[in-house]
Amino acid sequence: GIKCGIVGLPNVGKSTLFNALTQAGIDAENFPFCTIEPNTGVVPVPDPRQDKIAAIVNPKRTIPTTMEFVDIAGLVAGASKGEGLGNQFLANIRETDAIAHVVRCFDNENVIHVANKVDPASDIEVINTELALSDLDAVEKQLHKLHKKAKGQDKEAIRLVALLEKIKPTLDQAMPVRSVDLSDDEKKELHQFHLLTTKPTLYIANVNEDGFEDNPYLDKVREIAAAENAEVVVICNKLESEIAELEDDEKIEFLSDLGMDEPGLNKVIRASYKLLGLQTFFTAGVQEVRAWTVKVGATAPNAAGVIHTDFEKGFIRAETVAYNDFIEFNGESGAKDAGKWRLEGKEYIVKDGDVMHFRFNV
Ligand code: GDP
């Protein structure tokens, strides 16, 4: 499946975050169709729109869509040269589709920092350098292979050599390939090399309970992220792990005491979901209202296929109501009366929030 890797130096709060996510999450045993590794968490995606749809439809049950997080064992300086769990760490990241980079923005004398000093800029640099060096290694190996082919006038090899030569100077400076200005075609072509620094990335600034404001560590993370066009989610992982352990009604009370309307974890989940290029469509029946995930740009048959492969194979049409119309006109029949109910064909590109019903041949 499509998944987001949680990375960061040791002792920055990755496991605390991962445990909170999985605590709030779903037991792997409830998901018989996917084999879940111990470091993978299947987490429901919180979506207030689903409750609004359910309030109209009144179904027997509502089922949220889910996403996967992978907790990636701690990285240390020198990983790209095989230090620590280096190679394993990098291989695990290679299999993810996006990276959530946890950065320590809290002081705590009892929690040792691997470099003996809380310093987000240098922490971020350590990780980004290891990722870039690993990519540099991969690029050099590819170039070595491709140069031979390119000599034989292999057109594809010549093109790929030019592309790799274009990104190499950036990696030489230990900068991410993300920061190179590339066309969409070039990006697509780079995909085959599974480079780590082409993966979409966001920063998770892990702060103390009182560290959401006037926090120079946090300011630093924001500054670095802005330069990379990356998003920052600010969260107190320790607090989140406490919240995740509460029963539902206790949770609501605890959050309102803190002046929060939802757990901070929700922000992490939504930002990661978006980072992965994912979006949600709904099915809304009296039995169940359910959220499903498709990639941005997916077609109606793709969406049908998420529910059942037979739906995709025998796809005829998708009855579709945009989320806003569904709410404004109080459900499907209201939307129909208002002329907002559409029959979409094979070419239709699904929009976030679409409420869909598929017609198919068996
Ligand atoms: P990991 O090595 O990155 O997985 O880090 P852990 O999640 O194991 O956290 C290391 C230590 O830092 C643990 O003792 C946590 O309780 C503590 N910790 C994590 N987040 C916070 C936080 O936001 N504030 C404080 N004060 N301590 C934290």
C-alpha cells in the first residue's frame, strides 16, 4: 500500500508519535487483507465530512478510510556509509511514498540528545545529508551503468545520463533532489530510481506542552521548511500519547480543557494523507456510510476498483454528487431534484469528497 515513513534522529519522539497514532488506530487483526509489519500502523483518517453525510443518511454504521504509517528505526550520522542500522534504515525509507521528518523542538534534561544539544537545524541537516549521500551513491552507480549504454547510442540511456547529471551537483552538495527545478516528465522518469530525496516531505516539530509559541527551535524548523516549500505540523507527542490512551468521553473533556477541538494527531494524519497525494470519496447507503481513498487524478473506474475489482472490470457509470451539493441539498434525492446528481463515465476524474454509487455489469 501507499505509506508515509516517520523518520528522525534517535530520541526526538518518533516512537511516542507512532504509538499514539496506532493507539488511536485500528488493530491489524481487523484488517485480514493486508499483512502488517510490526512497525506499520493502519490509522483511520479523521474526516468531519463523513459525520455530516452520516447525519443525513442515518446509516447503521460509518467506516472511515485508513492510511499507513511506518516507524523507521533511528538514523545516526554515517548511515549512508553503513553506520548503525544505516542500510536497513535507508532501505525502509526507499519503500515509503512520503516522509514525515520528526524534529526535536523540546528541552528535557532527562532525555539525552544524540549530539548532546537540541539543535533542529543541525538535526535536520544530519538526516538530509544521509539521504542525499545515499541518493548520490545510487546515482553514481546508475551513471556507471548508463555511460556504457550511452556510448552505444542508446537514446534512452543518453537521456537518462543527462537527467542524472543534472541532479548530481545538488546531491554533491548534500541537498535534496526535491530542490532541483525539474519538469513533470523529468520527475516521472526519475521515479524508476526510487531516490529518497525525491519523496514528498513534511516536518513534524515535536514541542513541549508550552512550546507552541515563543519557541526558537520551532522558528528554526519553520524557516528551513519554508525554504524547501515543505509543510510543518507542530505537535506535542507526549501529550498526544496521553490523549490517545483516554476513553472517548474523557478525551473530549480533556481536549476542551486544553482548548483543543481535536487531537493534534489529526493534523499529522491529514497532512500526511495530503502529502501522499491521496483524497477521499464516499459511498453513502443506509447500511453504511464509508470513506475510501484514491490518488488525486484517479478516474471513476479506479475508484470503483478500490471497492471491488469486479466494480472496475464491469464499470458502466458512476452516479455522483459533489460533497457540498450532497450537504446543501440534504442528500441524494435533494441533489437530484436540484439537478446536482450526475452520471459520470469512464473518463471522469474523481474529486475530493465526491459521493458515488457505481453501476456495473457482473
Ligand atoms: P525516538 O527515539 O525518536 O523514537 O524517541 P521516543 O519517542 O522514544 O522519545 C524519547 C524520549 O523523549 C521519551 O522518553 C519520550 O517520553 C520523550 N519525549 C517525546 N516527546 C516529548 C515531548 O514532546 N516533550 C518531552 N518533554 N519529552 C518528550
